[in-house]
Amino acid sequence: ITVKIASQTFVQNKSGKDDVATEGGKEISEKLFDDVWYPILFTFNDIIMNSKDMEVRSCCLHEMFEFLFNYGSFFSISIWNKICNKILFPIFSVLKTSSNETVDKFNSHDDLSVWLNTTMIQALRNTIALFTHYYDKLDKLIQQFLNILVSCICQENDTIARIGRTCLQQLILENVTRYDKAHWDLITKTFYQLFEST
């Protein structure tokens, strides 16, 4: 379904009034995103966060990130900010809530453990890969990406902590030639925070 909708909004709309000309092609307007794509992405997020079926969650994650990787070039920085702050980053909010609130949301420790070790780890890897893929549109959000990784690394769950460390290494090494002084200052502060917390 998303492919069919994309063919209508991204292909046929290339010469429409809802486009904004850019060096790399055409970016869709924020109104078009809000009317068409935000509800779809929000639904993906809702299923990822609330579905009891692991295969359904995994399928939604795959579809959502495949869409973002394939069509993200049509989104402006403003749209990407909305995607990150309202769709992607909330997936990891469970890492910052109290244990009682988290367990209540997932009904049991077992449900939470399965969700963390499958759905959240899959989402984390894709989110960090997305940062590198669309670095020029996402680099201003590096602090939020680093905050998520710190939350993962500081978890008692060894699997999540290990994946968090791997993703932090990936975030740094795959973009090492792109970072400016401001970026390195944030990365340095992140390591200081980790040394203080672990």
C-alpha cells in the first residue's frame, strides 16, 4: 500500500504545486506530508509500540524504515524533524520511564523483555543507519540520537547495552569525516556522561 501511495505522491507530484524545488530533486510540502504520510507513519508507530504480535511489529518496523530509506530524500529538514521527534524517538521513550510504568504498559516483565530484545533493538539499528544515510538532513539532531544511545548503554539489560555501544561506534565511525567541531564537542560530552554513569 505504501508503495502505491508513494507512486502517487512522489512520482506524479514531481511537477505539482505541492513540490518545493531542491538541488537533489523535489521535496514534498509539509502540508502534503501532514495530510498523507504523517498519519501512515503514526499508525506504524502505534502498531510497533502496542501490537502484542512480534511478527506484526517486526513487519511494521521493516515497512516503515524501508519507506524512510527509499523516500526520505523527498522530505525537508523540517519534515525530518517531525518524523524524528514524533515517530522515531518516542519508540525509545520506554528506556526513560520508570520500571513500574513500563511494566504496566507491557502487562508483564516477559512482554517487556521480548519487546526490548526484538522490536527496540531492530528500531535502534535502523534509526542509527538512517542518521548516516540522511546525515545532511539529520545532523542537527545528533544530540537526540546520542541521548538515545546513552539511555541504551546505561541499561541493566546486557544485550541492549552492548547494542547501544555498537551503534554509538557505528554513528561515530561512519560519519567521522563529516563531523565539525560542534559535533565532536557533543560526542566528547557524551563519553564524559557515560564515564560518569557507568
